[in-house]
Amino acid sequence: MTRRLFWKLCAPLVLGTLALVWVVTFLGDETEQQMSFIAEQHQQTLKQWGDTAERLYRVGDEQALAVWLEELQARENTWAAVVRSDAQPLAGSTLSTQFQEGFRLGRNVEWKIHLYFTENPIMDLPFADGHTHFLVTLPQRMRPGTYLPEVKLLLKLALPLAVLMLLASVIYHYLMGPLRQLEMATRAFSEGNLGVRVRAQFGNRSDELTALAETFDRMAERTGDLILTQRRLIADLSHELRTPLTRIDMALSCVEEGIDTQHFLPRIRRECRLMRSLVEDALTLAWLENEQPSLDQDSLDLTDLLDSVIEDARYEYPQHCLDVDLPHQAEISGSSHRALAQAVENVIRNACHYTPAGGHIRIGLRPEGEGYRLTIDDQGPGVATEQMELIFTPFYRTAQARDDRPDGHGLGLALARRQVEAVGGKIHAENLAEGGLRMLLWFPASRPAPP
Ligand SMILES: Nc1ncnc2c1ncn2[C@@H]1O[C@H](COP(=O)(O)OP(=O)(O)O)[C@@H](O)[C@H]1O
Ligand SMILES: [Mg+2]
């Protein structure tokens, strides 16, 4: 699924916000409801006032009732009165029970108070006779909901703030966890720990961040390989250069001392040539490995190319018998003449070199699949099966080759493989049943256009 991270972040955000809105509304209504009632102790006080008024009224001492009312009004800074509420039906009419029950002068002390009215409500405490009432405007000190604005502010501001901050922190940690692991891996990699990988640390997680981790791992794999290959190449190259340099040194000392100049000068030249070819091959190899270029600019005829390489080989190895079977024409496009010529030349030279004088080398080219297959069979010693892949690694030479061919440096096949791959082809080796080595190369007739 694409945009996994989007959905993963979207779900808690949307659900969290909806839940928050719901909770805030619910709590707001609930607290307002709870805070709209007169406190229990005030209800008691009001009832006591009602009782006192009723007692004084019953005694019939109007004077004392008036004094008490006066005093109460002054003390509580409010209005209080004792009133009759007789609704006397006249002319034979009757009052419905609904009217009698609903007829009220003020509000019962247990009822909810409307907090949005600025004026305090009048409380009604009916006497036992049913038509006399003690009425009092609720004193300010008994008005409920004193802290309602603060509580509402807390609910509408502080609660969402806290919840959203919590949500943000969860999301932050969800994103930052993997990013921090990536950062640590990048730092470790830059400090030289080439083996560091991150994807495994993410466990079962699967989203854009794991894709990033996979890309990092691929990058680390490729860059790490490249760095190691380059290191090995430099070490091997330095090692390989040491031998001809020592020989040049010795030859120069002899020349300086005037010993057999005729013999040593050509030797110095030969060593220089060897070193140059070694350095050039190593540079080409490093370039092919670093850049992994796609060499696809040339169109060529493989038959022509092979003809000229074979002609050179015949000239160089006159005692060998080269049996050649090539088609009349083998056009290929999107390739590289230079890379192919060098690769094929290396392989044919090897075949000639490892085949004893007078031996046969069979070279055959024929169409196969969407390209051409080139086989080069020799009558040399072949290669031990376990070394069959190793001969394609730079500077690798079998022990026998080291003794037989001191001028080889083991770059030929490594270079050939990378050159063949750079034109979209393949190369591998196998031993022949009758002895000798077979090199198998395949080249595409044309390359698909790059995306
Ligand atoms: N035709 C062959 N027969 C036997 N061994 C071979 C053949 N070609 C290559 N090899 C082995 O593979 C090694 C690598 O070959 P190469 O890269 O061309 O290096 P070099 O020819 O400089 O030794 C050789 O040293 C040799 O041991
Ligand atoms: Mg070689």
C-alpha cells in the first residue's frame, strides 16, 4: 500500500481529534449541569429561613416577622417576603389540578439555576397551608456556578492542549525512532563501520521509513563493497608494483655500475611496459567498478572484431593451431568495440598461453537467444572447480600460473568480466571433459533502450 505513513498518522490524528471534541463537549455539559444546583448547605439555610418565617407567621406575630424579614434582607443584602398565593376561583369556576400544581411564585431550592441569567432567581419555600410562601431572592453568596468560567476555560483550552501535546509526542516518537536509528547508522557508516545495516532493527514495521531503511542498506551494501574492493585493489596493485620496481632498481644499479648495459636496458623497458599495462588495467577496472557504466554507443560486427583479434593471436602464437568457426556476419548494436575487443583478446590470449605449443584452440561463434554465444576451448591444464569463479577476481592467479607466467598479473579475466557485463553480456568458464578450459561468452544483439 502506498502512503502507509500517511494513513498511520492520519488515523490517530483524526480519531484523537474527534474523541477530544466529543469528550470536551460531554464534560462541558456535565460540569455545567453539576454546577447549576444550589449547594446542599445553602439549601438547608434557605429551608431554615422558610421554617423560621412559617413559625413566626403561625404565631401571628406580624411585628416579629417584619423585624426578622427586615433583618434578613439587610444581612443578606437581598429581598425577602411572606406572601399569600390564593387563586380564588370565582363565579362557580374551578381550578384544574394542573393549574394548582403548576402555580408557583418562585423556584424550589432543589431546582437547577439558570447560570446565564444575571439576576438571581427568587426562591419559593411554601408553608404547610399550601397558599402562603416565604420568598427570597437567592443571596449572591449562594449563587452556584461561581467557578464555571474557569472550569470551562480549563476544559476548552488546557485539556485539548494536554491531549494534543500527548498525541504530538506519540507521533514524534513514532517518526523519530526510526529516523534516529538511521542517523546513528549513517554516522557509524561515515566513521568507517561499513557493515552497519538498519532494516533489521525496524522489525515488522512496513512504511515509507522502512523503505528508506532498505534504500540505506542497499546504499551501504554497494558503497561498502566498493570501498572494500578499492582498498583491496590498491593493496594488490601496490604489491604487484613492488616486484617490477625492485627489478628495475636492480637493473638500474647494474647499469650505473656499467655491468652488461646491453642486457639490462631492454629489461628496464620491459618492466616499465609491464607496469604501465598493470596500472592501466587497474585504472580501467576501478573505473568499471566505480561507475558501473553502460557501454552502449557502438554498433559492430562481432565476426570482424574476432577476425582481427585472432589474426593478432596467430601472429603472436605461431606454433598454435587456431580452429575458427565464425558466421559470415554477426552485427550487434548498443555495445562497445573497445571493451569487447579487450575482453575477447584477454580470453584468447589466455587460451593460447595456457595451451602447450602445437595445441589446438577452437573458437566458435553462433547465434543464441537474442544474441551471440562465443566459445573458446583450449587444451591447457584447465582450472580446479573450486577456483572457477576466483579466476575472475582481480589479481587472482592459480599457483601454477604464478610459476609458469611471471609477467601475468591476474587482471585480465576480472577486467574481461566487467567489460562484458558493461555491454550487457555474460562470461563464465568450465572445464572440458577431454581436458582444457572452455570460456563461454554471450553478447546481446541489441540493448534495450535505457528507461
Ligand atoms: N585458459 C586458461 N587455462 C587455464 N587457466 C587459466 C586460463 N585462463 C585463465 N586461467 C587462470 O586464471 C587466472 C587469471 O587469469 P587472468 O585474469 O587472465 O590473469 P593472468 O593471465 O594475468 O594470469 C590465471 O592466472 C590462470 O591461473
Ligand atoms: Mg590473462
